[in-house]
Amino acid sequence: GTQAFEVLVKQQIKRLEEPSLKCVTLVFDELVRILGHLLKKQLFKRFPSLNERVYQVVVNYFKKAMIPTNKLVSDVINAESCYINTAHPDFISGPKASTMVMERMKNQEQKSQKPGLPIGTPVSVSSPGYAGGVS
């Protein structure tokens, strides 16, 4: 029942960890790119030592922030994979989902059947229920 579902969901949640950590790296790279762009402005060109020092300090700050950020991302993924709330009202259990699918299929089948013909009877031009496309 739900154990198989939970195993599959946990595997899928775990698969999010690598792209999430890659996203953290991409954000770091983008912040460094933006910093470089800002430091090319005229104000910082006049003070090359200040430019270099600001770059060093800010990049070092970003690097220090990477460790706890990566840990946070990993912890969130691990926390999400530890508990799958199958008791939530929006969650449809296997038997209930199967029943819903079967009911929908039955309703569609009933709507598509011509009146007067038993289910499974092929419709042909010579069948008494054939309307010839005329309603």
C-alpha cells in the first residue's frame, strides 16, 4: 500500500538534493558576477585598492555562507524525505484512486454507448441502433 508509495516518493525527493545544491552554486556564481559588474563602475575604478579589497571581502563572505547554505538545503531535503504525510486530506490512497479511475472509465463508457445497444456490441450500418450520423 502506502509503504511502496513512500519508498518511491522518498527516492524522488532525494533526487532533488543534487540539483538544489547546484542551484546554490549557481546563485553564488551569479552574485560574484554581479559584484564584478558593480566594481567596474567609475566610482571603484578611481580607487583600485578599495576595489580589490571590497571584492575579496564580499567573495569571502559569500564563500563562508556557502557551507551553512548547503547544509540547510541538504537538511530540508532530508527532513522532507523523512515523513510523507499520507494522512493529509488531499492525499488519495491507492484503493480510493483505483475506485475513482474505474468510476470515471465506467462513466465515459456509458456516455459513449449508443442507446439501445448492450455494452460491447459493435455498431455497424446494419445495426438497429445506428443513426447514420443523423440525430
